[in-house]
Amino acid sequence: MKQKKHIGLAIFLLIFFSIIYILLAAKPLNKEYSFTPVWKISTANPVISKTSEKPQSYFHLGQTLGYFDSDGNISLYQTFPSKVSISNTYFATYNSEAKNTDFYNTDGTKAGTIEASGFPYFCDDLVYVFLPGGCSFSKCSETGKIIWTFESTFPITAFVAKQKYTAVGLSNGTIKVLNNENGATEIDFAPGGSDYPVILGIDISDDGQYIASISGHKQQRFVLSHREENQQKIIYHRFFDQDSPYQTIVHFSNDGKRVFYNYFKGLGIYNLETKSERDIAIKDKLISIEETEDLTILMGKEKNNYTVSMIDKTDTIEGSFSFTADSAFIHASDNNIYLGKDSSISKISISRE
């Protein structure tokens, strides 16, 4: 009888400790991202719907341009013979002798006329014109009137526009940050460190406190600097083993916590909060970086081959795919990707399960 009690106690303890072990050792399964096609529309012979009141996104595929909404309704479609500048607010078509260029709203109505000779450039609702010679540009009003003009004796090799600031990189290795209200130069900064100090890529944080750039040949490097009063202090830099001869992408994340930069066969991601860096090998030259709520979307191109990669907030690649096309684009909004390819646009929904 006593032996049976011992056996019962042993079984009870075994079951008890097994349950405790399972509870302590059990870990929830990692959630995985799921990419679900929602719709696909043709831009070859589109049906035009001008009744949508939803926000419009632009497309530029080959010699066609237009606007569409999140339901796949195309509100404007045009072909054009030469060149185009387009954003989610304005568009303009022009040729190599552009002068007094008209530009238009997303519904095709005339927004204004750029009162200068040069190539128009739109960044959201900001209007610019790059002047002949490649060394100067003007910022324009919403109707095209010149507000201020930046003039340089050196060619402009990098450019980025934000709501409060415009940053420009020059062939002599100088970066200038201009106040968008009056064009005053607030920062005049040279990262240096190379034999040939050309600025190849640049971005500025929304608040104007950080500048990130890739510059130089023969000791090409990435430089991150922080504004201290009216001067920039370098807080991080790295040299690359091999130079890239091309202009490249530098991009602050929407939350301002990370900066992405494309160098030869690689992507660098610097975290401003942890002051740590991650490198990801990529073979293609990046042409676009977009963001959803949870992912950073990269599009790279090598000849007619495009690669789209998704990176999460832990700087891990969650997936990628490739395709062949003559022209392509990618937009991201909320948790959706909009992929344009030759004569079609597709919406892909992203969820985590």
C-alpha cells in the first residue's frame, strides 16, 4: 500500500513538473508576413473614372502618365512625347527647350505656369525648376512664380526637398541646406575625406537636424552629421571598400529613427537610437525606397531586371521577388504596395499572421 502511494506521488510530480516545463519553455510562433494580390488594372486602354474622392497616386510607365486611387480607379491618363515630372500633387510634360512650362493638378486642370526656362521638378506639393547649365535652381509658388533662386558655380549632383528645407549637394563636395521660406543658406558643409569630393547621394531629416550623404571617389564614404547651432558635427562615418560611380539613394525613415543608404553591392542601415549599423548584400542599384506601416520596400534595377525586397523594423529581409520590364515603379501606403509594370498596376496587401 505504501509502495502504491510512492508510485502515485511520483506520477503526480512527473505530471506537475512536465506542465511547469511546458509553460516555461513554450514560446509563441513567430508571425510571418503574407502578401495578397488585391487587384490588377491595365494602363493600355484604361477606363477613366473621375468620380473618386479618395487620395490619388501617380503613375509613370514608359510614355504614359496618370493618377489612380486605392480601389484601382484611374482618374487621369495621358501619353506624352518627351519628358515628364510628376508627383502626387502636380505633373508637367516638357522637352529639352522647356520655357514657361504649364503644370497641372491631378484632375488635369491647370495649376500654373513656371515662369522660367528650365526643367520642372515636383516633390509632393513643392515646385522647383532646374535652370540651364545644371548649377542653379529656383523654388516656385503653387502657381509657378519664382520665390527664390539658388545659384552655384559647380554642378548640382544631389538634391532633396522637404517641407521646411531643401538640401543640395555639389560636384565640389559641398552640401548646402536652404530655408524653404526665403532660400537662405542655413548650413554650408563639406563631408570631405576623399580625393575627389563629389556628393553622390543626400537626405536630410524632416526637422533639419541630421544630414546623411554618400560622397567622393577614391575613399568613398557615408557621413552622418548633426546640426549644432549653424554648423554640422559628424557623428558617424564609414569608408567603403569599393567606389560606386553612380548617383545613389540615401533615405531617412519616416519615423526618423533609421537612415538607409545604397553603396556598391550593399545596403547600409544606421539606427540613430541604438547607434548601431546593419549591412545587407544587394546586387542591384536601388532606384526607389518606400515605406508601409511595418516594412521598408526597396526596388532595385539591373538593365531590364527589377527586384523588390521587403525589410522589417529589425532590419531583416522578409521577402523579395524579381521581374523583367521596360519600365516599373513602386508606391507604398498604409499596409499596401502598388506595383507598376509596363502597362499594368497591381495592388498587394500586406498582413502579418
